[in-house]
Amino acid sequence: MRGPPWAWRRRRRGAGRPCKPRYLWFAPSGRVVFRPLDEEGRPLEGQSVRLEPDELEALRLVYLEGLTQSEAAERMGVSRGTLWRMLESGRRKIIEALVELRPLELVPPSEASRDAP
């Protein structure tokens, strides 16, 4: 989905400061899973690696749109350090899925906020 930004935040349980909302311009319309295939073309099973909506948006803005980290952080409404941590986490998850031949799951924001710890 594309259009005007909307705010998404992780749900936090317990004491502490609530998470700051992140403004997303893109999110998958439903749950999307990329599954690796074996030599015969059958999907491999395994525990999937979940890519959160804010990590996907950070990766999209920096690597697909070509924005600098400062520009992307401003667009998402977070600090540059927070954006850097989202990029680092997203890259690590993608590499983990590729190297360990695990499914990569893109979670829509509506389900991510429901499932968040």
C-alpha cells in the first residue's frame, strides 16, 4: 500500500517509556513469506525470520529510494541512530534467512503490533 504516511509503534508491555511511533509509507497488504527451495524446487520448512514493518520501511527508504540515513530518519520521524539500528537489525535478519535457508516473513503492521512482545 502506498499513500500518506501513517504511524505505527511496537506495543510495549510493562513499565517504561512507550515506543515512539514510526511513520510508514509502505507496508505489505498481507502476510508475505519468502521460502527457499531445495534442488528439486520444493519449499524448505523451518522457523521463519520475521522482518518488522519499521525495519522494512527503513531498508526501503535507504536502499531502494536512495535516501541518506538522515533523510530517511526524518521521513520516519525517528532519530538517525534509531534508523541505523533498524537498518542493522533488518540486514541481519535478511542475511540470517539467506545463510540458514530459513523463510523470511514480512509482517503487516496490523499483525506486528498485535504479536509484539
